[in-house]
Amino acid sequence: MPKYLLLKHYRGGPAAHRPVPPMDQWDPQDVEAHIAFQRHVSDLLARNGEFVDAQALTPTQTWVRYGGPGAAPVSTDGPHPETSDLVAGWFMIDVDSHERAIELAAYVSSEPGPGGEPLYEWIDVREVMSELPAGD
């Protein structure tokens, strides 16, 4: 079965359904409802045998690249990408088809936001590359 990564972006996607402030500006009960929905999705996927992993990420990031032979890795907290480039979290799923991945992404998109209104946010659906054959 193919695996897919359902990526959630901080206000990412072609066009927002409606403007929503960053989660750190939501009322605490709205954050709790949002997180409860994420747990519900994880439980649903687990019951269906489709759950692999799910994680939420903070907006803090560090960029790292190889520093070259004999040098330490180079790291910085910039350049700062556009807000839409920040990944908020993901679900890793193992499903029968691309169509099922799209169906699940649409469901995740309906998660509650401020005031309990569905976010209808864009979810980036990415298939995980199959394993490369081992070399001789």
C-alpha cells in the first residue's frame, strides 16, 4: 500500500477559505477543540489500519547545511521563508489508493478553528517514494 504525507502548513495553500489568526492567538478552548480533532483523526486512522504517524511542529526552525570537510555544520535561524512555507505538522498514512489519501486530506481540512468554525485549510498531499533497490 502506498504511504502519503498529509502536510499542514501555517496558513499555506493557493488561497485561504477565510482569514484565520495564528493558533497562538486563538482562545484556549478553540485550541483544545482543534487538538481534540487531530486526536480523533489519529484514532480513526488507527482503527482503519491506515495510521503511521502524526506530529505537530512549532514555528521555530533552524536551517542546517554541511560545512564541508573538517568544518562544523553551518546553522542559522534564517533565511525566513514566507509564512506559508512553515510546516505546522503532518499525518503519515498508509492507504490503498491516492483517492483514499485525498479523501482523508479533505476530512483533515475540516478541522475546527476559532469559534469552532471549520478551517477548510489546504492540505499538501505527498506520496512517499517507494524504496530504492539495494545495490550489489
